[in-house]
Amino acid sequence: MWALLGEREGDNAQVRGLAEALGWPVEAKRLAYTRRYKWWNLLLGASLLSLDRRRSSALAPPWPDVVIAAGRRSAPVARWIRKQSGGRARLVHIGRPWAPLGCFDLVITTPQYGLPQRPNVLHNALPIIRADAVRLAEAHARWTPRLAALSRPLVALLVGGDSPPYVLDPETAGRLGREAAAGARALGGTLVVTCGPRVRASAAQALAAAVSGAGHLHRWRPDDEDNPYLAYLALADRFIVTGDSASMLAEACATGKPVAIFPLPERADWRWRTTRRVQRWVERRQARWATGLWDRLVDLGLIKRTRDLTRVHRVVGARGPDPSPPDDLERAVARVRQLVRERPT
């Protein structure tokens, strides 16, 4: 089995989580891309046209039985691998592939993508999260002395950042910081903050100014071995999560502790807004012909549904204090095992 890893750690975490849960021998393949990744996936087809081979892991026989991938960029590469295997490799894609759904043996998706119902599409409530108990324990041990003097409850603010169509501008970052700090003070506790790589510098500065006096503030840096994110997951008593990242929200929910969502504003271009309007019109109409046509265009990859994380927010809100569905990972593992059992000889 191969696990295709790209530039987004949220996607990578889901790919690794599913691969580890299956318990089969797995080989991680790190992929890097050229500017051709911006081409439409229907044009790229099953190819390595967008792959930067010099910076990527070698893709050579023996070909795997199963390929697990996530994200738009990996889809042409995964399809190329299956082609080289003579059609033997089973393709499992997490999220939305931005390509015809029929090109994949299984697509594991979540509500924000609004993918149609298909026999090869598994609809889960939240992204696949598999907690690394060893790394959490190490972070817990390393950071407990550093946070021990802070008043409880410890409120962790997890900040994702810009992720189209959601934006975290300085004004929004400042409001987020002020509201989070006030909420922690009202509880008699302490706010701790960590920013992800998508937080622009001006927003990070505004956030830092707004939470001045917080128990701990971490601004993301590449290859930072002192990132407290895992420590916050292990040690915090409650969480505030920006609404731009379903993966980060799922990780916070998996702790079983209270989670509040801070929605970010949408600022989309005209194409995104037009697609969203049409999509919502189709949903309101509930006409079989309109729904069927829309789903067919999505199925062919000619139209991509806009990402609507408010769907995920509603799922989390409806599930109460422990919103993480315990069976999502198990359901995904069962479906992948079924694929392998059904492989023709």
C-alpha cells in the first residue's frame, strides 16, 4: 500500500491515519509539484505532467495494491499509478478529488464538499483523525512544566488562517483575539494561542496585540520543533477553533472537551460566488432534474461544489459536548478492506 503525501499537513494526517488504522505494510510517497498542478485535472488525466520528479519520491514497481491520497494535486498521480499497475491498484481518495468520481474506487468525504450520493462515495461527519498517543504523551510531558503556573481552565485558541473562500484579515484577527481573551477571563482561566502556516503576518500581529498577556502565544515557523499544538490538544481544558479547517476542528473534537467555533468571513471571487448561488438554488429547488444534472456535472469533474464548512459546523453543534463521531474511521477502514476483498483475480 502507498500513502501519497503532499504539501497540506491536514490532508497528510488523514492519509496517514487511515493507512495506520488498516494495519497493512505502507510506503509513504512524498510528492512535489510543478506549476502545471494548476491545470484542470480533466486535462491532466492519469499522468505525471504536474509532478516534480526531482523533488518527489520514486514511483516504480512493484506497484501497490492500494493507493491512499488526498487533495486535488494527487489525483492525476494516483490515477497514473493505477494505470501502471494494469488496473490492479485500488484508489482511495480522501476529501474531494476534483476529478470524475468514477475514476476512484472509493472517495471518503465530509459535508463541506457536498458530493453527491454514489456507491463509491462514503459520507463521513468529520475528517479522519487518528491521534498519535505517543506524540501526545511526549508533548504532554514536555509542556506540562511550562504551562503549570497558568490558571485553569486552560483555553486553547487554534487559528488556521486564510483558506478560500475564508479569510483571516487583521480586523477579524483582532476581534477573534479580544473575544477569546475575554472568554478565558470570564471563566477565570488562561488563554493559550497557536497560529497555523496560513495566518498572514499582518493578521498574526493583530492577533498578538489583541491577546497581549495570554499565557502562551505561538506563531508558526517552518520546521519548528517547539510547536505547542499537540501539547494544547493534550493539556487544554477547552478549545476555540477558527472555522476554516475541518481537520483542526476534528482534532479538537476528538479530545472530548468543549469546542467553540469562530467562523471566518467569506471573500470569494465572482466564479466562487456564482457557483455557490447556483448550488444553493439547486438545493432549494429540490427538483429531481436540477439535482440530477448538477450531480452529474460534479461527478464528471466539470463543476466543483464550493466548500461550505458551515455544514460541518452544524454537525459539530448538533452532537453536543462530544461531537466526534466514533465510527467514522472504522467505517472507512471497513470500506477499504471490502475493496481489497472484492478485487478481481
